[in-house]
Amino acid sequence: MPGGRDLGAARGLLAEFPVADGHNDLPWALREQAGYDLDRLDVAADQTGRLHTDLPRLRAGGVGAQFWSVYVRSDMAGDDAVSATLEQIDCVDRLLARHPGELAPALTADDMEAARAQGRIASLKGAEGGHSINASLATLRALYALGVRYMTLTHNDNVAWADSATDVPRVGGLSAFGREVVREMNRLGMLVDLSHVAATTMRDALDTSEAPVVFSHSSSRAVCDHPRNVPDDVLERLPANGGVAMATFVPKFILPAAAEWTARADENLRAHGFHPLDTTPEAMRLHAAFEEANPRPAATVATVADHLDHMREAAGVDHVGIGGDFDGTAFTPEGLEDVAGYPNLIAELLARGWSRTDLSKLTWRNAVRVLRDAEAVARDASGRRGPSTATLAALDG
């Protein structure tokens, strides 16, 4: 029991209520490092040193469901973004076909529960950024038909109809077309993901959505004042909405000193011609050299637990979850270096007095419930209205 943590108890809980993680960028890492060649980078083998994620470490971490991000960079635009998103979806589908004994395709809450009963990892898809639909509701419906079960309304840059947390405000939250996107997602049963969006967009989405929302990978702004995190007034609205905020592990979002250090490290990458989100071996070597000269402030399991403690207090235990963002970040906290680390977090929360019931909600039950509730809203909404044919030009001018 290092540090007073009972890892045996944590693993026992995860055997019954495994982690349903809201966000993992493995597909993008496979694109960047192997050009989607799944033989070159086989996740059936331990890929420590290259990836945060592989099948052995998912098992060791007690992961029972994963939303695989079908993310594309927000500097991609138009049809290029749509095509790249389709390539990401294809990557996930090929992963599932390659590892049917370990990974179970999942479209519904019932599918998640069936996978858990079979001892397989329920695998869902989440699109990260409204640029992936190129302002087309027909494209949104096509992504849903291909298995996408949430869409993050923006990534790091604004879209024409929604403001991002990390861009200069453009429409003041959601535009009229943005609200129509939310309504169409409700009609389909696609979760509205509010990670990455501006606080104004969060509030507009909560005003508009008939269904519970999610934050697939965001932590508490009160604990770390970063725009990627969720303000308390928004967390406090989740009980009425039914939504779930899934705490992320990215150090620059959870530890103030890490945010300042990362800004300097990102600038070092840019100076050498790399994108700040690049996690290829070449970029990581540059990061390592920078870190050797400039020691990095270390987030820990306790840092993440501090966020979860506050989020539970602000939103209630029925409205918290976990979204690690593995393979979407260059750096991870001590004790949460990769997907095998979840037992360390659960052990920390046990030591802080979280009950087994509370932890079962955090790891599994809240994620399943929020998808089930969205499905119920969709059944009702689709009975009242058909597919929207609204356009950006018609609604926003």
C-alpha cells in the first residue's frame, strides 16, 4: 500500500465497475506514427515508450469502455476535415475487427453493459470538433450512422457556429445554427460534448439541449484556472441537465505551474517546425531535451483527485466521470503515466473516503446512464420532428 493506497481494493472495484473513459486519442497516434498501418504499431503488444494505450495496459488499468476519439486537427477545414474524420472512423473499425476478443463495438448503453458481461472493452466513437461536419447536418447524421456517439462542439479553434475556449470569441457562444446542431444531436441520440468550448458555449448548450451533456475530458476551473476547464456555475447546472463532467489528466489543465511550463515547451516545438500537439518520437525527443534543461512541474494522482473532489462537491457524485486524454497529450501525471494507471487514482479516492457506491458511479454507472438518457430523449424527439435541413447560411446569414 504505497502512500496509504490500497491497490488491491481499487482493482477489486474495477473488476466489478471498470472505467468507462470519455476520451482517448489512440486513432490519431496511429495516424501520426504508423500511417494507420496496424501491423507496424500493433496494440496487442505492449507499446510502452511509443503509446499510452495498448490492450495489455487497458486490461491492467481496469478499462471496460472507451470512447475512442476520431479527432482531426482544427486547422483542417471543409471537406478535408470530413475526409480525415472518416479515416479516423475507419481506423477504429479496423481495430475492432482486428481484436474482436478484446474490443466490442458499442452503439448503446445496452451494448456497453453487454460488453462488460462478456469481459470485453466496449468501444464507442467520439468526434472532436464541429469542424468535422463542415457545417452540414447531413454530415452529422452520417457520422452518427457510422457509430459516432458524441461530438465535441469545437476543438481549439472556433467554428462558424460555436466559440472555443482557446480562441477569440466570435459568436458569443452558440449561433442560431449552433443551437440547431445541438437539437439535431438530441434527436439522433448523439451526446453533446462541451469539452474545449467557451463557457458561453457551455451555457448556451445547456439552455438548448433536451438531453444530458457530457464533458469528455475537462477538469475544474476553480481548482486550476484554465479555460479548458469547467466553471462552478456550469458544474452546478449538471444535476438539472443530467450531464456528466469527466475529469482529464492533462497536466497543463490541472496544475497551474504545468500550464506555464507547457506554454514555453510548445513555443520550443513551434520554433523547430512542430505542431504543439505532435507526439511523434521526433517531437518527444525535442520535448525531452527541453525538459532536461527546464525541469517540468509534475502533476500527480493527487492533483487529479483534487479536481474530482471539487467536481463531486459542485455537481454531485451522479455527474462526474473520467476522461484521461491518453495519446492526446505529450505529458501525463505521476501514477497516471498510461492507461494502466487507473487503479492508482481509484486507490487515492478510496483513501480520501470515496465510497464504493460513489466510485462505481464515477468509473462506470454515470457514463452508461448518460448515454441511456440521451437515447430516451432521442426516441421522444425523433417522434416529434424529422431530420433538420437547416443550413448555416439560412440561420446565421
